[in-house]
Amino acid sequence: MIDLKKKFKEQVLNVVKSIPRGRTMTYKEVAQRAGSPGACRAVGSIMAKNFDPKVPCHRVIKSDGSLGNYNRGGIKKKMALLRKEGALR
């Protein structure tokens, strides 16, 4: 079971690393691409615990278009990063 969780986490982090600058992906889309379509909450949990600067977790947003949380400085920081990258206007 632990190996499955670890593998899913690695897949999620790889999907998020592949999100190009200026683009976003929803938690649901990340879960789908990581192979577990119903695991969007797990994706959120993984993002909340991620502090690796190589993983652009600020590019992951909610399905309704709202930003969700950001563990590296809060919503204002997430919004600023997305604006700087051209993903928000």
C-alpha cells in the first residue's frame, strides 16, 4: 500500500513539473494524468506538503477556476506568480 502511495505521489509531482509556465491545471486534471481520476483531494494534500521549488505547485488550481491554497506564501503569492507567468490577467 505504501508503495502505491509513493508511486502516486511521484506521478503527481512529475505531472505538476510538466505544467508549462503561463499555464495551469486543475487538481482533477493532475489526478487524471497521474492515473487516479478520483484522487483530486490526494493531489491537494500532496501539493500542500510540497516545498520543492522544482515543483511549480502554484500552477495547480481548483476546477471552478479559483486558486485554492498555496503553502509557500498564501493566495496573494500564488496569484502574483500566476500573473507574472501570464496565467492570470
